[in-house]
Amino acid sequence: MHRETTLRKPNANHNPNDTRKTPVPQRTAGNAALVEAQVQSGTGDRIFIRIESVRKRLLDEDNLVSKYHTDLCRYSGLIPSDAPGICKIETSQRKAEKGEEERTEITITYP
């Protein structure tokens, strides 16, 4: 099922007659957000988030920033918070094999 939503960016040049539609990405059943009770039912350990960047050209370590990806997980409901007491975040990168596409892999392990 394809859903659409109207996005209006509030700013000084906002046009109230702007009716452009933007599609809402659909998730597969295996990637659905966990309900709050499932996230909080852990043993008290932190949620482990591993972000791996597969790139044709490696970045300097200080340019491999995970902020965007952890916020994406938080806003989509996959994690309740990215606070240090709740999540442990690890970033890494590796060089893509010949013919392998660049991508970012995010693995979330719940306690």
C-alpha cells in the first residue's frame, strides 16, 4: 500500500497553497519498530548499535559520524533514546570489495 503525506517546511517563504506530495517509505515487517514494553523489558544492559560504512574510499575516522544514523533509529522508534546510559554506539568502516555497492549497515542488539 502506497501512502503519501504533504510536507510543508515552515519558513518565511512558506506558500500555503503548496500541495506537493512526498511518499512515505514503507518498512518490511522485519524492520518494524518495537513497542515500548519490548524495549524496556531488557536486563538493564545497554542497547548496542553498530554502524558500519562500506565505502569505495575510506574516510578519516573523525569524518565517520554516527549522529545522523542514531537519530534516525531514535525518530523511527527502533530505540527509545540515544543517551549514553541506554545505548552503546560503535562505528566502523571497511573498503568495498570489487563490484560491491557502497552502503551503511546498522545493527541493533537489544539486551
